[in-house]
Amino acid sequence: YAHTWYDIRIRVRVPNADREELWSNYTDFQFQTRPKIPDRPPRVDIGSFYVNSHNDIVLYWEQLPLEEQNGNNSHYVVSEVRNEHNATIDCSPSEISLIKAKFQNVPPGDLTFTIKSANSQGQSRNGSEIHVPARGKRFPPPQDLKKYSIDSKYKLKWAPPATRQDELVSYTVFWCESKTNYPSECDGPMSFRTVSSSQHEYELNNTKGFNIALSANSRDSSSGLIWSMCTASKSDEIGKLNPVWVSKMDATYMEIQWRLECMDTPIVVGYTLTYCPITAPKNLTCKPGTEIVKNITGTTQYNITGLTPYTTYKTTIAMFSKTRTGVPSDPLVNTTLEAAPTPPRNIILRKVTNTSVTITWDPPERMNGFLKNYIVWCNSSNFQVFDGIKENKTLEYKIEKLQTYSYYDIVVVACTISCSNKSETINVRTEMGVPDQVTTIAKVRYDDYTLFSWDPPRHVGGHLDYYEVSVKVTETGNRTINRTILHNGTKCWINRVCEKNWVEIELLLSAVNIKESPHERRIAGSAEREVLNASDGPRALSFHNDDLPSAIRSYPSCYYESYEHYQLLKWRNADEHSVILKSTSIPLFNNNCGLSTSSPLLYIFIIFIGLIGMVTAVLFLYKKCKTMSDIKVVLPDALNDINKDSKCPKEMIDGGVLRNVQIHRGEMRVQQDEQERSLLRNHMESSSSSTTSSTANVDNQSQCESHDGPPEEMMDSIEHQEDEQTSIESHDIPTQDVTFDVLQPEKLEDIQPQIEPQTHQVALCPGVNQYVHFARPSQGYTQLAALKVPIKTPMATETDETGISGYVTRKQLADFGQRM
């Protein structure tokens, strides 16, 4: 063997020496052979692969013995991966060891892997191939793998594949040492052995822990490794199944799942499932005769079907082997979900009127949940019923506001989380009632006659036996005649010409139903009607008059009795106990005979009176407006100067605007103080004077001046003095006579103004209050309304004999008016 140490020992003896002591001592020496590449690849089998659900592939092989490794650093490589088209693909293992290589997320399809042995000298010349078929091409796996540990021996048992057993060629048993319980973990070398297809168990004589796998092989395919998941002891001891749980539940089924312990897997053959509805929530005993037992094999879940909704069930499961049955699991107590109840029972019709129906019913046989309400369906309408649902007794309900003489289909459903199927149907017709009033009336005139026609009521509420025309005639002397005419049809006529002694005639129309009684009729044979119902349409009557227009000759009179009237009256009176159901009457015809004969003259008279009234009203309004327009406004004499022309020279005024005025401003300001004081004195004298005089003219003589106006301080001083004087007068404090010299105004022509450039000055002529307003210079013309900041300038004037100075206050004007 290459790369192997050898120990060589040599000794000699003489010829014919047959004793051991005649041999010489050993001469020995050691040497190591040279390394080389491995002579062969690792040994593999057709089923030396494992594929999980993620398509991860694990390849397994048998490790070379030490003497065949031929060098240091012995290892293994996957030298090539080919697909189903024999093309090499790039696929490297994510993990590789001395016995396996793992590839993750391998693309689907047939793959062939080549594994070679290698050492420090290189790789083996040949390689072992492992063919991994695509998932759909793999051979079916063996069934029911069970591993037992019996007296330090391991035994594997299995069953053949479920399908394609005729293609089965052999089984391959794989085993490896393992220190863990994980099935596919190996801590030592992998070994395998092929057995015939007829063999279904294999025994290993080894005290070490082993993980064992099995593959089923055909000639060109294999199932790959199927690992035995658990190891069981060879005994009949079966424990209690745990855990067990309910994975799904509905109103009529329940899905039970459980998990088998690994050590019980090889010996458990099946399970016994027992379930039943319990007697009460606190009593887990089964109701008599309701317990059901099911035997289950080959699965760890089971669907229990055919359960009753909203019912509590108890469920237990026990394992069994070939020889005995284990202890039942702890009971599961679960209540199925709610469902629709069974339909209500025994629907009975109790009472029927013309507008209501009363029914009764019994609760459903099985509630299948918490009953919330009932729904009563009456044709397309429905009514919810909540009263009495908690008591398990017969319920009653009255359906109201129904139409008279109408057919109804009534069903009842019960509702929990959903509603039940409908109960049996009750067909009922309400009793006869009052018909609706006639709404549509048409009128057609034929000379002096009027033909009335109408449509039947929208809802007749019965047979609609006839129409009734109520006639009321008022004669002279306030005498009234009433009569009732019965009609089978929907047309009648009347002569609009009143008789001599008639004052008014009124016709009312109504529809009539007759509710017959169960009593016998007085007149023999009267049960058979000799006339048709009004709803059957018109028919020819015995009333004929050649004087009538031909268009109305076949119809009865609205006022006179016809043969049909007497036949209807006879039929109605034959039943003494019948009930007459008459609709609300509507006006058919109304004629005021007195008004109708003199109506043209009356209308002309009314129109004439109306026209006269309108003309009178128009004339009155015209005179009133004319008088009001002639009224003139008359002002007191003291206020007439407002409407008079200003005393400014005409040549200076042009539309209220002063032009070409040259005023010397400098010297005017020198005299302003004296003028203000003079005005104040005059004001005080006139206010305190107690004498009155005859009516005098107020001299509002003024002069046209234009200046910048007094300072604001002087104006405030004057207003303050006026306030003080007013306060003194209000308290009636006596004042002393004060004499002031009268300051005479200087004439305008005596003032020598300075010559200024020719500019236009705009000034206002003084009004009654003797104020003049000055506006700043401007080019051209300035309208009076544009002066925004007027400045009051008191004028120095003389006081006339009436005591009114040129500066006039409101109080002076008022006193002057009183003296007038």
C-alpha cells in the first residue's frame, strides 16, 4: 500500500535446527512507501442521495479505508455535475465532509454527480457517479419504516412501496454512527448494504447508536434515502397519547389532531377515537345511546362530521398495537358553532279581518344556537318578532295594515347566527272592506245632457257590487228631496235643465261592496244574482227614451231609477244581515238652478260694477298725486336768506367761484384779534339782554374776504367761551352790564394790498352764520364741493338795533324767531 509504514524483521538458524532456541535474534528495520493518488473513488449506491422539500440534495458515499487513502490529506471532491442533456453545469456544494456533500437550491431536473477520492498527491483517475432523478421520475419510497432496539441490536422493518412494486429490484440499507437523535446526522463513516426486494427487515449487531435509512431501487431509478425517524424498544407497553387538540371546528364538524411520541411510533398500529354529546356542561357523561367509536390508522388527524350545531361534545383518543390498547387521552370538551335552526313548526291561522291576520307557531325542533328573533314574511314584506323567543312556547303575531280582500302568502323563519329555512306556507285572503273612492270622472255634453263616466277604484276591496249615486234636490221653500240610485256600470247621464221648482241639484258618487252574511235569504232564489257585478262591465238596460241623444241612450239616468236599480236593490235587501261597505263619496254633479237661468245678466252686471270701481279708484289716485305735487316748501323769514342770492358783487361771482381777487393778507392778520374780541362782546351782550323788540330784519351784510383764517388756538378759545356762557345762562346767574367799544370794520378799498402774481383765489360768500371759507390757491377753477377743509373766520360787524350782530348763533336765531 502506498504511503504506508512497514516493519521488516529477519532471523536465521542452522540447517536441520528444529528448536526455537536455535533461531537467532531478529534484525528489523522500518520504512514507509511513497504516496500516490488514490487508486479508486469512494463506493456509492444507486440510492446514495437524499432530497428534502426545498430541493436540497445530500450525496452520501462510503469512506476509503486508511490503507487505500495513499497519502496525506485524504478528502473527496465533486468533480463534475451534469444535467439531463449531459451538459456540465456550475454547481458547487455548500457543505462537504468525508462521507457526504450538500447542495442547496438545486435547479429541478435530472442531475448526475461525479465524486472522486483525493489526497495531497491529487485526485483519483476514475470517479463514482450518483444519478439523482427529477422528483417525478424517482421511484416510490418504502412504507412504514420502524427501527427497534432489542438486546443491543438494531432491527429495521419496512413495507414495500405503495406503487410500482413490479419494478422493484432491491433495497439498500444505509447506517452510520450518531451521537444525537436527529435522524440524518452521522458522526462516523457511512456504510450500506443491498438486500433483495423480497426482504423486509434487516438486523445490525452493534451496541453503538446508529441512524438507519432505506432506499427502494429499480433498474434505473431510486427513491433515495428514507431515514427511520424513531427508535422503539421491542415491548408492548403503550402509554397515553399526548398532546391531542382541536385544529378546526364548525357547526357540524370537528377536526382532531395529535402527535405521537417518537418511541411509540414503531409499535403503534392505530388509534381509537371516541366522542359523544355530554349530558350537561358540568356533567361529562355521554347522553344515553350517543357514544360513537372510530378506529383510525395511518394518520395523526381525523375529521368528525355529522355533528349537531351548538352542542358540547367529549372526545378521547387511545393508541393500540397488535396486542393491546393504551390508556385514553384526557377528554377534550368543545362546543360546535351555531348554525341556522330548523324551521318553525305548526303554523296556524287564528284570525282574519279585512286589514289584519293573526297567526301562531311553535318553536323549531332544534335551535342550533341562541335564538335571536323570528321573521314573519307576508308576500314581499317582513316583520321581526322578538317577544317570547326565550320561552319555549307557542308564539302569536298579528300582521296589520293589510289591504282588504287581498291574497297573502305567509311564512315564518327563525334566526340564530343565520336564519332557518322557511316554514310551511299559509295562503290567506283578507276579508272584504271599504273600496277606495272613485278618482277619475269624465264629462261629455250632448245638447242639454251630460254623460258622466268614471274608472273603478284603484283598490276595490271586494266584489265591487255596484255604484251608488246620491241625489239631493233642493226646491223652493227650502224643501229637500233625497234619493239613491244604484248603478251596475260606470256611466250615467243627467239633464242639465232644472225643473221649475228646483233651486239646486247635487249628485255624489261612491263605490259599494256588500258583505253577505251566512244567514238564509228571505226571497227564494235571490242568492242567484240576476245582474252582473259592477266590475263585470256595463250591459244594456231596460231604460229607453227616444228623446235622448243616441250616444247616451244605452246608459242609465243618474237621477231616475232604472230596471237595473230595482234588481240590485232586490238582491241587496234579500240578506237582512248583510253589511254595506261604501267608499267616500265624491261630487259628481252640482247645479244651482237659480244661478244658471240668470247667469248671463248677472255676469254682465258684475263686470259693469267692477269697471266703474276701477275707474273711480284711478281718478281718486290721480287727484291725490296732483294735490301733493302742488305743495311748496315755506320757510320762516329768518331762514329765507339761505335761498337768497349772496351779497357779493355780481362781477366777482361766476357760478359760486370768486375770480381775480387781490387781497392783502399781511395787514388783515393784524386786525383779526380785535375782530374776534368784538364779536365775542356782541355775542355776550345779545345773549344777556332781557329786552325784546319788534320784528326787525336781520342784517346779514358781509364782506367777501379771502385769507388763511384764524389760528386754531383762537377758534378753541371762542368755543370755550361759548360753552362757559351757556353754562352761566343755564344756572340763571345774574350778569352785570358790560360796555364795549364797537369796532368799526375798515373798508376794503382803504386797504392797500400788496401786488401779487395773478392767481385765481376761490372763496365762499358768507351764509347765515357769517362764516366764510377760504380755499388754498389753485390753478383754474375749483368747485365748491371740492373744498374739504373749510376754516371759519368770524367777521367784525356792527350790532343792529335788534341786538343781533353779524355773528349769529343758533340761540340768537331762536330768540329772534320767538320775538317774531
